[in-house]
Amino acid sequence: MMSYEFRAQLARYRHDRQTHEKTQRVNRQSVKKADVKKITARATSASAKLADRQVPADHTRSAGVKRPLAEWQSLRR
């Protein structure tokens, strides 16, 4: 036989779980790939700014760096 307190706690747990599941379903939205890229770029630049590791605008990559990056990008596509 379950005590009153246990039954009340179980009822609250079930209610909270159902409410959480409903809000999770309501808040789901599809996001375009372009928007994800924009958000990612913004977050990355903000993180770099906070960590004081920004790259100057006039910086150009050396050939030794460009080559592996090009190979890596071709593998991703």
C-alpha cells in the first residue's frame, strides 16, 4: 500500500514529465543551413574576441597552411 506522500510525489513527477515533453514538442523548429552557418560564425568570432585570439584583417595564409586546408575541405565535400 502506497502512502499519501508517495502518491502525491508520483503524481507531481508524472505531471512535470508530461509538461516537459509538451514544451519540448512545441519549441522544436527547423533551421536553415545558412542560418546555422551564420550563428556558428558569430559564436566563433565572439569566442575568439573573448580569448583575445583574433586574426588581423590583412593576414594572409602561407602556402604550407593553404595546401592541407584545401585537402581537408575537399574531403568534406
